[in-house]
Amino acid sequence: MARFNTKPVSGTRDFLPLDVQRRNYVIRIVEGVYQRYGFEPLETPAMERLETLLGKYGEEGDKLIFRVMKRGEKLQRILANQPTENNLADAGLRYDLTVPLARVVAEHRNRLPRFFKRYQIQPVWRADRPAKGRYREFYQCDADIVGSRSPLVEAEVLNAAGEIFHELGFDQPEDFVMRLNHRAILRGLMEVTGVPDGLEGEALVAIDKMDKIGLEGVRRELAQRGIPAEAGEKLLGIMAEAPQDVEACLAWLQEQLAPSEVGRQAVEELIQVVHYAALGPVAPHLKVDPYLARGLSYYTGAIFEVDFPGLSGSGGGGGRYDELVGMFSNQTIPACGFSLGLERVLLVMAEREMFPDQLQGQPQVLVTQFDQERIPHSMGLAHRLREAGFRVDLYPALDRYGRQFKYADERGIRYALLLGPQEQEKGVVAVKDLVSGEQVEVPMEELEEWLAVRV
């Protein structure tokens, strides 16, 4: 018999029960916060037309789109002629949740409220190189507001993100950093340092790699992308001088960008965003970072990204994208949003042991078996507790208690219920605490009340 490789495709994973329960724990918190901030749910198909996806993510992003080949006769005709990467495919797996949102707004604009506040929690796919905390299939948890240019919008999504992290346990100022910048600040910095107009996009791509390749790596990348050496050095030099304090950095940017009209206006917009965001739970985590570029080409205004000190990579990010929806609708429709990187958050929480000992969905008690005669009584006890709202596992075999307790321990079940002839005669249930080892007898009629205060 042939042997099969049972590992999942590189960059994807099997989610075992504990993985799913942890993910659901985080998602429930994310959904609760988004709903408290007035966002409503949206879901979109896993596949989008290829023309919908291409050209929205910059030169690097387009390379990472998983393309879906044409089918049937269409595919056969292409294969018989001159197949290329572009004409073999007519669809792709969604790369993020923002471009599908823009398409939905363009398609259903007349059915949506003036200010459309949606959240979306679904998987996305990228043909990236797998690494720790980086996968080809992963979940995003997005919240976006479409229809307003007000800086209150940025403040709302920033504070929703801040509240999520607080509820997950990242509640100290040093637990995470929300880095802020503005795309036009970057353009202004390039203007005052002499980066040619036609090379701004090239410079942005290089700057966006700062956290991956460092200052020297960005210097080399700027040179490789044709940025004049003098302009590149001025750009890196001026950005390296940025103060760490939020207010001091904004004042410094005002001074540095005084010669640039686009830069001055961007600083004023960012000042407003910071002012409003500082009134909410994200306040102690704000940091203005002129290095922050975010590679997605659709951003037009304020941009932000979450960092966990000591861990490379982002825990989420977002920004304003006032032109993306217009690419589908031929209308100018402003929008702004935040995307939480669920996989990165799960990784950090697992490493820091931040999950509760008992997660929702895990069994709370195990009803054991004594002998064949008492199986109906054990089943009746299990059904009674389930009707009372408890999550109950019924042991399916007639094993010695030691094996049943070991099974409960493997599943993270703390309490095992014993219902043998002695317990039945006395009208009690023996409850064994598998953590402390203590065993007590609880009157049958008091069992639900006894368990309710312990599980």
C-alpha cells in the first residue's frame, strides 16, 4: 500500500481542539469589542476575480496572490496555445479583507448606510515564505469605517484595537506599541530630502523593510532602486533623528516639513488623529514613527501598526485609504480601518501563557463508569448536567478509575464524577478534583449548585 504524506501543505496548519478553542477565545473578545464600537459583520467569498486583486498591493503583494486556474474548455484552449501565469488564471484567493470590502461597497452602495461600519473575521491566503508566526493561510480580524474623512474615524478604529489588546491581557503600557505615521509625511520627507518624484514609490518599498533588514539594508535597497545617494542619506539621516516622545516627534516633524505643503498638511492631520485617539484606551501605547510605511499601495493618509516588544513582525495594522473604493465605483468614498493579525496574537499569548486555564468549549466535568449495570445511571447523570448547561464528557468504556482519571487529565478536565453502588445507596455523587487530588461526596440534589461555583 502506498504511503501518503500526511503533513498539511507548507504554510498551512491543522488546528487541534486546543488551537481552535484558543482562537475562538480571541475571536469572541474581538467580536465583542467591535460590536461595542458599532461595527456589524460582513463575509465575502474566498475567491475574487483576479482583476479585482491585482494592482492593489504593490509590486511585492501582487507576487503573493494565490491564483486559481481557469477550468474546463477555457483552460484547455489556453494550454493549447501560449499559456502564461496571467492568462492561465481568472481568479485568486483573497489576499486581505480590505479589497473585498471596497468591492462590496461599490456593488451594494445603495443598500448600505451613509457611514458603513463593518467587521470581518475570515481567512486570507498569501504565497509567502513560511516562518515563525507567518503562514500562507491565516485569519484577519478587520474593522473598517467607510464614508467619512473625519479623524474621529482613525481614533475609533485605533481605540477599538487598543481595547481588544487590553481585554486579551496586554494591559500594561509596555505590552504593545501602536506606531503611527502618515503616507503624506513620508512624501514630504522625500520632498525635503531631494528624492525624485518618480522614485517615491521605490523609496517607500525600501523604507517599509526597515524592521526586516535594518538601516544598512535600507540604505543598500535605496541605492539598488535608483535613489540618488545624497537624497538617500539625507532621508535616512533626518528620519533617524526623530524624537521618541509623541508630542516632541510631532513638533519635530512640523519643523522638518515646513518647506513641504503636503508634509505640513499631513502633520496637522496626524496631530488631530493623535489628539482624538489619546482620549481612549490606546493612549498609553501611541508612538509616532516616521519610518512606518506599510507596503500596501492603497493607503492615502494616516497609517498604523502594532508591535510587541521583543518579537519581530506586526500584530496588526491599518490606515486610511480614501481612493480604493473609488477604483471600483468611480466615486470618491473615504475609508479607514484596522486589521488584527490573529496568528501573531495567538503566538504571543501562547508564549506568554496568557490564556485562561479553562477555555469555553472545553468539557468541564467527566462522568465516569463503574460497571455495566450502572451505565444507564451514568448516562442519566450526564444528560441531567447537560440540560443544566454544563459541558459534560461521558467516559465510553469500563476501565479502572485510574485510566479514566488519566483521560480526564489529558483533556484538561478538572472534575471527575463517580457514581458507583455506594454513592447510589447514599444518594450522593463522589467528585474528585484531579488537580488537588481531593475527593468529596456531594448530595445528588445539590450537585448542579456545587459545580456552578467551581467550573
